[in-house]
Amino acid sequence: MAQDEVFVGVDVSKDWLDVAVWPAGQTGRVANDRAGRSELVRRLRRLAGLQAVGFEASGGYERGLLKALLDADLPARRVNPLRVRRFAEACGILAKNDRIDAAVIARFAATLPGRLAERNAAAAALAELVTARRQLCEEMTRAANQARLTEQPLLKRLARSRGQRLSDDIRALDAAIAKAVAADPDLAAKDALIRSVPCVGPVLSHTLLGLMPELGKLSNRAAAALLGVAPFDHDSGRFKGQRRIAGGRQSVRDVAYMAALVGARCNPALAELKQRLQAAGKRPKVIVVALMRKLITILNAILRDQRPWATT
């Protein structure tokens, strides 16, 4: 790191933004509201050599900060809370409070490389709609389970009624998501490319556009790792452990799982891979993961090359 490079960490909570500057060690706090974020932007603009402003995903409380940073053309970087916590432990920092967390985030941003957030209002709006749809689907599953398993007639009736309302809400969200994608030329073009692949429908396509917008700009291995289907080594000396997948974006992986199962029947590339792995004696779970990895690399290449399935 060059001596004149500056990194800022922000610990986000519902009411406050705790701020730390690395390597100077300066700290501060502003309110997590419009006035406080405006004050923070003014302070950040006065920092020479600012490379990144890091902050953790905080259940939505970070959205206002992200928007303020992007509107001000400041380098915003959203970081993984688990990685930051493990980084703190590796540095011997066991204490935890808002001020310490901000300093750890700043040091993490300075030490480990990462991608800066990009301005894409349409993709951000789509991500919010897609996330809301996923949450409603989870609620509908719970309502269906309650209606099926409970013995009280009143509870069954209430669960069925709740399930119907949720189903209506999901249909309304599907229409809103489709409208949002069609209204943006870039999203519409990517949607057409993604859905040219047999087994990929609107749910997976919209999920990828909203929750994995990096697709098409990554290497195949990075795309698989981001989805959480890249096998990692587990070796030491003469010991050769079993490769395992880890991490990734579960909300995207859950949808890709269903698409991979369908693709094993209707997509020739996935069907051939499944047959080959079955002939080699691979376990069913290993096969499904391999199918998801194959599918995401196909989609990554299609978006990267801007060529639909029929011409690849």
C-alpha cells in the first residue's frame, strides 16, 4: 500500500455510522440519516488519496450509505461480515464494538483486494424486488406446511387463507419484476441472452440479474465460486482430502439448483454431463453440484460473449 493511500471503514447500525480512517487512525460518528450521511460525504471528500469506503451488509441499513457514496462518486465497497470477523481474529482483535468494528473494516479494505460497488439503479431496484419475492415464497412454504400438518380446523383455514394471499402477492411481484426488466434496455438484453439457454426460466434469469450482476464479467472459476459451487482443495502433506464447496450466494444457488435438475432432462450439455458422471459412479449430490457449475459457466460465457445459446 502506498503511503498516500487512505481507506475508510464504516460500521453501520440502525441509528449510527461509526467511521474509522486507515492508516491515520481517526474515528468519528454520524447519524444514519440523510443529514448524517451528507456530513459523512463532506468529510470523505476532504480526504486525499481515498481508495475505498468499506462497510458491511447490515440487513438493509447500509442502503442509504451506499446510495449516498455512489451519488457522490466515492469508492464504495460492501464487504462480507464473516470475512471481516475472521480477519479481526487473525489480527488478534478479539474485542468488538462499533468503533473497533469500523477500524477493522478499514484495515480489511486496505489489506485485502475487492470490487468496488457500481452504480446501477435498475439492478438495485430489481434486486429488492427479487429478494422480496424469495421471502414471500419462503412464507408461503411455511403456510403450506402449517395447513398440511396442523390438526385444528381454524389453523388450517387461516394457513390456507394466508397462503392464497401470499400467492397473489407473488404473482403481483412477478409482474412488477418482468416490467422492471423490460423497461431497462441493458437488463432486457441480458434477460434474453440468459433465457436462451434451455432450462433457464424467468425466475433464475431475474435472480441472476438482480443478485449476481457481476455475471459475464468474471472468470468461469470466479463465477462458480460466487455461486458457491466451486470445489476447494483440502490437502495437507500426503493427506488428500475430499474437495468441498463453500460460501457463495445461497439465494442464487437455491434457484440454480432447481434449474440444474430441469437442465439434466432438457439441456443437451447438462444431460450429457449427468450421464458421464453417473457412468463414472459419482454420487447424486456431486452430480447436481457439477450441473450447477456447468450451468453458471455457460451463462457467464453467454453474457461475456453476448451470444445466445443457439449460436454458441
